[in-house]
Amino acid sequence: MKFIHALTAASTLAVLAACGGGGGTESPGPTPPPNGDIPSTGLYASTQYTVAQLTEYKDVKYSTRPNGGGQYTSDRTKASEKNDPTLTLLMDIWVPPMPRRTSCSPW
């Protein structure tokens, strides 16, 4: 059950992060905030996990949609999707390790 909650949370974050572009390398992404807006302490001020601690799930299908003609979801899939009648939307998910339970959890 914990895995489902973690996967749901990671999926939500991945979908929100994907809202900024079409998955290609041509868009640099959002402009980072000025240094004054970055907290110097707290949960998001430093790295929480190493890359080795994360579990990666690549190309997880989360939706399909009709192809409006010549559209594609990323540069990597352009050749195969450009003429397809349906586009399959994929996302990558990185899941942190399961925490050790040191106190009561709401789930």
C-alpha cells in the first residue's frame, strides 16, 4: 500500500514537472528563481537522495490522445509517431527509497 502512495505521489510530481514542455531537448525549461528566493535551510534546500538511491521507471504510459496530424510527443519518438493516428503519452518517474518507519504514519 505504501508503494502505491509513493508511486501516486511521484506520478503527480512527474506530471506537474512535465507541464512545461514537449519532452524535447530544444526547450531549456523554466527560468530558475533569483538566488534571494531560494531557501538556505529546510527540506528543499539541499539534496535529499543520491541518484543511486532512486528507482527509475522510464516511459510509463499515462495517457493516449488522437494525433491531430503530424504531431509527436518528443524528438525521440518523432519518426514513429508523426503519422500514427494516436499518440501515447509517456513519463519518467523517479521514486525515492522507502523511509524507515520511526513514528505513526497517516497511511
